[in-house]
Amino acid sequence: LRPPPPMTAAVRGKCHGRPGEPINKVYVQFSNDLEGFLPYTLVISEDAGLEFKSLVATPDFQIDPLNVLKAMRIEYERLIEDAFFQSLASSITSRPDLQDTRGERGAVEHPLAERARPPYTPMVQLSVRRTIYEGGQVLVFIAVQSELLASELVRSCEQLRRRRAILRATADGQWMFDDAGSRCTSGAASRGCPSPRAVASSGAVAYSAGGSHASSTRTGGEAAEGVARST
């Protein structure tokens, strides 16, 4: 996806946050799970990198800036035209277990519609390196409340990566990162949610009643894994 055109002052200053929401609330989607966009609060620090605290039942997670291969602003309207993203969104909205996600008091914990289309349109795409055992990379889509915050997030990722990374070459010619001063321990490109294949295999019995839903979930999961390996 190409980066969006330069913004006007009015666009940069427009805030998509709803009344009472903290300015650091974001919505995050990973290309290697079928949870869709989920809400978090994001804190960025030189010591811990990008820390995402979940506002729903999913785990908190961190992203080490050393693992961010590229950070860029994107337009949501262009993103939804991408074939892979459309397949991923279709697989998410087709999951029977997400049709009525309710908390203990009966209130909807996170609307299904927002899993496919977050309430914020300014967005940043991170290409995050997977572990050496997995290979490839994972795309992380982060919806923020304004274009100004999107630009700041991209700038912060680039700055933290430059400050913390000491690039060196090993004897066999492979590049490695030396990060002796960092205490960020989350090296895996994951937020702790099951991968599409795990969802498909563990939910095979539950999805069997849905027939076509199970097939759709497996197809979307394989697409997500394929993009993560090839991008």
C-alpha cells in the first residue's frame, strides 16, 4: 500500500475520539490472528518500546521497536480495497463465536462491526519481524484518533529503532541486532491471541454446525499466514 498524500492543517487536527476516551486509545489488528481490531491504550517509552494495555479480555502485549521493519501511515479506505484485508475481515465477521460477544453483565464487550471497521480512520501499518524460528513478518494495523497522532507514532517508531539498535554483521554474513540496554522482552509478533490455524483446528467441532463458516475461517487463516511469510 502506498502512503497517503500530504495532509492539510484541518485534516491533521481532526480528532476521531469519542467523548471520555483517553487520547492514547487505539484499535489494533494483526494479520496473523482472527480477532480483528481490538481496543488498547498505547504507551510509548524508550525503555519498554510500544506497550499495549488491553481494554477487553485479550492479553496486554508489547512490540520491540527493533522488530519493526517499517512504519508507515495508510488510509483505511485504501486498505479495505486490498484483497487480503477483505479476506481477513470476512473471516473475522464470519466467526460464529463473535456474533454475540457479551460480558458478565450482558453488555456487548466489543461490537463485531468495530472488529472489522474501527471507529478511528487515521491508521499506521507496522511491518514486524517474526521470531527467527517462524521467519517472515506480521502486519500490524493501528488505528489512532488523529492524523497528527498517526504521524507521531511513525516518527516515534523510527526514532526508537535508531536509538536502540546497534547493527552488526556476524561471521556468516547474517545481520543481527544487538540490544543490550533494552528491557523489552516481547520478541514475538503476537498479541497472545490464537493464530487462524489454531482457531480453525481448536474450533472445528464448534464450527461444524456453521458449515461454510468453518471453511471461510480456514481460508482466511491460510491467507494471513501466507502474507506474513511473503511480505
